[in-house]
Amino acid sequence: MQHIRPAELKAWLEDPQRDKPMLLDVREPWEFERCRIEGSVSVPMNGIPARLQELPQDGEIVVICHHGVRSFHVARFLDHSGFRRIINLTGGVDAWAKEADPTMPTY
């Protein structure tokens, strides 16, 4: 498992030369509705085990939550489940709002 800061992820997403990762948001639906990184897919943390088959085995997955704790646990679970290109967004959407998109609502 790797880690990425919001500014690094933003640069990656804006780079037309790079393949885009799956942005896996593991927060609860109400949190996802409040704010999210554009292009994110909502799969709440407790639904991950039942939806593993929906995740790309060979693609990069950036796991996102509010502060980076839930996403760290999900990333570790995915790593132990055989996914090899897992990246945790350090600081979550809270850090994203501070470092990459100051217009994003926070909670």
C-alpha cells in the first residue's frame, strides 16, 4: 500500500498523460453527498467485502475517507485481499479541501 497527499493526487488527475485511478470513497452516503472529489465512486466501508468483484484487480485504486483513517483500514484490507495497486489519500477529503480545492465544503 502506498500513500498520496492531496496536491499529488490533484496533479495526477490533471495530467492528461497519466491513466486515472479509481477514486474509491469509503465514507457514509451522507458524507459523500456533503462533499466529494469529482469522479469518486461511493462504496461505504462496511460494503467493501461484498463488492470486491466491482473493483479493478489490475488498476490503481485511491481510497478516500474524511481524514484518512477509514481509508487506511480499507486500503490495508484490499492489500490483504490481493489488490496490489492501492493508495491511501493521506488526510482524506478534509486535507483535499485545504490543499487541493479550497472551494470544497467541509464538515
